[in-house]
Amino acid sequence: MRKPFSQACENNRGPICQILERVLADKNTILEIGSGTGQHAVWFAKKMPHLHWQTSDRIENHSGIKQWLADASLSNLAAPLTLDVSQFDWPQGKYDGAFSANTAHIMSWPEAQQMVCGVASMLADGGIFALYGPMQYSGVIEADSNRAFNARLKAQNQQQGIREFNDLNALASSQGLILCEDNPMPANNRLLVWQKANNNISAC
Ligand SMILES: C[S@@+](CC[C@H](N)C(=O)[O-])C[C@H]1O[C@@H](n2cnc3c(N)ncnc32)[C@H](O)[C@@H]1O
């Protein structure tokens, strides 16, 4: 199989990394959900050597991710876990960070909900969840390009679609994740950052 390549990853990795470097500065173990090609993982693990970056995805993407990991040969980057959010046995409190890019609109809404709930259960207290992608706010998709993208998603699969920020955040909040940041990103994307609260750590 040819090594997969995503131009979008090349374009967005820099702006995403600038924020991750700040919010993950004191974190150690990160689980990425839906690693895709593996390009983000390679870039972020290289730029943040203090992190142990665990890739994951559904099995069909593993061979591509492994090719990127083999070429990068980084000691802080781990081979992909088989992780479908609808079936995964989330290890309680094992990670202090989670990252996912461009997944919530590809998953069905029940799957996106399972991702948020699973991440909340898996994070240690004070842990960070960073979610990147296009969002809609109070039912409005602002950018023309995102409205067209949403229409294409729905035409190919009715279950897919750009997710509502308020729904995601209400669910996250019900699971103990406190919204710390909603960052505007290039190409009409957002990077949402939640922190798992506990009694001793005031979130954010
Ligand atoms: C558009 S790709 C994004 C890949 C990569 N994160 C990026 O930004 O380029 C969507 C990813 O979500 C993953 N995905 C879709 N449904 C999933 C599910 N139920 N559980 C876990 N991953 C899922 C796909 O396998 C794919 O890797």
C-alpha cells in the first residue's frame, strides 16, 4: 500500500501545534483518536518530545499510520491502537490528554457522543481534550465553504455532518469536562479545549 498523504494535515499542523504546545505543556500521555494518515502524530510527537503520543484508529488505517511512524522513527510515538469509539473499552484515568482532528463530523452523532463520554472517562483529573474541526454555532454554519462541505457530507452519508458546538459542549460539561478555549483556526475550523475538573484543580 502506498503511504497515504493529507495536504490538509500539512496545512493545519502548524497552527494546531502552536495551541497544543501551550495546553499540553505539563502533560505526558496523549491518546489521539482517528489518527488518519498519522501525519499529525508524527509532527506533534516531534515538536513536543516531552509527550508520549499514542496513535489510534480503525484497523483499515493502521498500515498507513505505521508507514508514517516507521519513517519518523520517534521514541515517543506509539503504534496505533485499534480504536472505534463505538466499541472501545476506555482505560479509566490512563491518559492526561486526548486529541482528535476532523473526526466528529465523520462519525455519526451517537459515535461523536461516545467519543466525548469515552474521553471524559479515560482522562485523569486535570486532563485535556483538544478537538479540532469545523463546528456550527446555534444552528448556524457561518462559512460558505463549510456549508458546502456539510452538504457534501450529508449527500454521501446522512449520519455525517458538522456538529453543533452547544451540543458537544453540553455533553462534555455533563461528563465533567470544562470548556477552557474555543480557538478560531485557519480555513474556518475551530480548536476546542476542555479540561477534566476535579476538586483540587480549578479547570483552565
Ligand atoms: C477525515 S479523517 C481525519 C483523520 C485525521 N485526524 C486528520 O485530521 O487528517 C476521519 C477519521 O475518523 C476516523 N473515524 C471515523 N469513525 C470513527 C469511529 N467510529 N471511531 C474511531 N475513529 C473513527 C476515521 O477512521 C478517520 O481516520
